[in-house]
Amino acid sequence: MELLRNANQEIILVNPFIDVEVAQKICDNINGAKLKVLLRGSNFNNMKGAFVLELLKSHGTEIRSVNNLDAKILIFDSCKVVFTSSSLTETSLNLNLESGILFEDEKFVAGYVLPAVSSYWENAEIVDTNTIEEINRSLKLSIHEKYREIAGKLMVDNGLTREEILRIVREYFPRKENIFPIFSGGLSYAFRSDEPFINTGVYLKNVSKVYPNFTRSIFYRTSASMFKNIIMEKKEHKVKIHNIEEYHKVQREFTENFHIKPPKSTNIFNSILEDGYSIQKIMEYPEYYRRVKSIFPVFKNELQRVILRNYQAEIERLEGKVQPEVKEEVVKEIKKDISRIKVKMDIIKDS
């Protein structure tokens, strides 16, 4: 702390770790010298880290960050420098076995140390009050809100560099190493936007700069399910498929914006039949039966067989409830349900 107190002009602290206690002591022991701090930004995207940044900023500190910073250098008035193994934390300074060396050589500091540190500084990200507010705000977001905000930033400009994309992700998930699931989570929000195919195309182009095979790998598993959800209105989408003309239009937009072939109609149809929600919706609302049949006319007979079989199974289930001990009014309701199903069966047979 003596070096801090004796500095008159400028103090430069290069260290990836600073905790609240040491930050407070640094601020308390400076006597008018300008303070500049270069730290590792990913270590401060948490509540304690944000408080450290706020504390330093409240004392007029100029702060910048480098995510791969590991150096620990302390410079005082451009004439003294300490190279140390210690982080600026209570544990490192008071409990750990650390070492350091002090050089009091103005020529050495000015000629060798400052140029190197200045290079780090000029290429580092500025940490200002807006940065700190953004960290505090992101800490309050749920994981899905973070996915949505990441998607919003990645579908605006397809000219982002790989480093810019990673920086956006780290704003919300600073310690996440496998970020593939994050991009997968953001994809659904891109597709729910006002221009789903265009915006998702931009999103995928950006993500491919981090994961070159992302589009193929993600749609290899999910493209048929995506079309199923659009047709059956299972999720909120701006895209609508009510008939075969709209189906062909969506197929074209899929190819134009994602640069891969759309899923085969067989796979989409099978995805519908394998989905209990879709089957129940078709059974409950005949217009969905007509929709699926119009989109996949080649499969209309198979569709009819599956739906009629499910209706028959439901009738048998309800008939099994009619027992001597069951109250008469309950039996009447069961018979009404059976009659309604039979009416729907007739509609399916005649359509």
C-alpha cells in the first residue's frame, strides 16, 4: 500500500482478479494519482464483480478489460514496476504463498514495460458505466431471456466477426465453455421474429462463424419437427401453413435463407403421426385433419386410418367406463361423448 500512497501522477494495475476488499483498500490509499486498471472482463460478470467495477468507477478509475489477461503488473508514476504472481485479492495477498519483484528503474519502465502495457491497454475493451449497468441487468435475466437477447443481436447484422459474436455471448454467459446449446436456444427466438426466415438466415450465418456445421447439425434433427409445429400451430410462429401452396412457399423460403434442403414430406408427415399432441388436435378439430390431408395428399389414406383407429380406441376406452355401479347421469355424458366421436368419424370417412 505504500507504493499506492506515494504515487503522485499515475498508477496502472494490470491484474485479472480484484476482489471487493482489495479494491476498497486501493481506493482508500490513493492520494490524488490517476488510477487505471486493466482486468480480465469475464471474471467480473457476476454480482461481486459488478460491485468491484462500481466501486473502482466511483473513485474515477479508468477501467479496461481483456478476456485472456493473465499478466500481473503494477506500475507507479512510470518509474516503478512490480511483477507479481499474486492476484489482487485478500486470499492471494494474505494467505497464499506468492512472490514478486520491484524494479525502480525509470528507463526500464518507460522503455520496455510501459510500451507493452500500453499495447494491451489500447486493444482492450473500455469498461464504462453503461458496461456495468449492462452487467447488472443481464444478471437479472432468466436463461430464456438471455437466449432471446442474444438472438436479437445476432439476427440484425450478418457481418459480425467471430470475436464479436463470442463477445455477445460472454456478456450473458461469461463462464459457459460449450456455447452450442446457447445458439440452439436462441434459434427458436429468431424464428419467432417478424421476418422469421430472413432473420433466422442472418442468425445462422453468424452462428456458423463459430460452429461452421451448426445449420446442418441442428436441422438434421429438428427440421421435420419444425414444419410439423408450423402446420399444427404447436408453437407461436409468424409463419403459417394452411394448405399445399403455403407449404411449397415455406419450403422455398427455407432453402433460400438456410441454404439447405427442406425436410422430406414423408419425415414431416411421420413427425405429425408420432406426436400425441398433433393427433389429439386432429381428432378434436376436423379442420386440422383437412389441412394435413391437403398438404400431404399422397398420405391421405394412411392419415384416415390412423385417426379412425384412434377414434375407435377412444370409444372403447369410454365404453369401458360404463359399469353397473356408475351413476346414470355419468353414463349419459359418456354416451354423449361417444356420439360426438362417431359424428367426427363420419366426417373423416366422408372427407
